[in-house]
Amino acid sequence: MMKQNLVAMIAGILFGLGLGLSQMVDRDRVLGFLDVAGAWDPTLLFVLGGAVSVKVKGPVFDRLQHIGFIEKLGADRVFLSTHQAMRHLTEEGSMPK
Amino acid sequence: MPGNWFNGLLGGILIGLSATLLLAANGRIAGISGILNGAISFVKAEVWRWYFLVGMLLGGALYEFVLAAQPTPRSSFAPWAMMIGGFLVGFGTNMGNGCTSGHGVCGLGRLSVRSFVAVCTFLITGIVTVFVIRHGFRLGSAT
């Protein structure tokens, strides 16, 4: 429980830093990406590209697996959406309906 | 502004690291709308969601007040437009099982077809909406 919260906090800080650094906290930058007929701003593409490049099937994940990080600190179960997680938790009774 | 794409890439890498960490260590998807959705069900076993959200605010503040070269510009939108927009985002992300971060970062990262379809759908819808509002109705700040 403690570990789960600590990991979530660190992940949250990284996420917030990433949003700030990439300027995706600025609504005009996001709108600029969607405005293909105006002054098009491709930054969001780089943000998504950068994020996807280290994600699950990327080199970072492979490296974490290689050094045994996943085994030592790894999740005992994986949920791929909030709906899936909440459904499961409701079924096993750890969450009231 | 030059260097924008580089900051975008760097920020994206941090977001990717965050999502990888959360999935590898906790087995959860770093989709912000989903995390918030689960957080407001106030279940004790799911209290990590609040830690993530608070961490995200801390990370954003750390950038804005410590690292940022200049303050992030704040554009004002009409409150009614924000409320309609927020409602549609909440409704749509719940219906579509994820948002930009859930589908765009986590889903595309694990090569999910459902996420690919979702990303194409919301990007196209977003582009069409912005086009109609900015260039059709000439509303908003068309730069």
C-alpha cells in the first residue's frame, strides 16, 4: 500500500513536470496543434512521440525488465483501464457497489 | 519559438517514464481522466490515485515556479464554454475508456488497436471542431 502510493506520487510528479516542460499546460499550444489551417504547432506530436518511445514496449521498459526491476518492484496484477480495475475490485469485494 | 519541439520531446519522455513506472510497478495506466474518475469514488484501496494527482500538481508547480524560463501564458475562456468542454471530456473519456494520456501515451505505447482508433477519433474531431470554430465562425484566438 505504502509502496503503491509512493510510486503513484513519483509518477505524478514526473507527469506534471513533463506536462509543464512540454508546454501542454498551455491550452493555446494544444489548440495550435489542432488548428491545421492556422499557424500549426507540431509540439504535441513530439510530446506524444517522446512519451510513446519510452513506453511499455520501448527500450526503457526492456531495460527495467533486464535489471530485474519489474520482478523486485513489479505489479502483481495489471489493469489496462479504470473501468477494468473498478469492475475487478467490485467483484472481489474490496470496493462497495 | 525555436526549441519548442525539443522541450516537447523532453516533456514527452518524462510523461512516458511516468506512465512506464506506474504500469511496471503498480500495474496501472497513467490516464488522467481515468485516475480522476476512480479517485472520486473514494475507495480506500484506490487512494494511490490521490497521491498521483497531488504529485502531478506538485510536478506542474515545480516546473512553473522553479524551472520555467517565463510564466505559462494564461488565456481566458468563457466559463460556460469551459463547463461544456469539461462535461464533454468527462462524458467522452468515460465512454471511450480513456483520454489523451490513457489512449495516446499508454495505449499507443503498448500498441493497442482500441487506443489507436480512439486517438484517431479524438484528433480528427478536435481538428474539425477547431476548424469550424476558428475559421468557420471566426471565434477564439486564431493566431
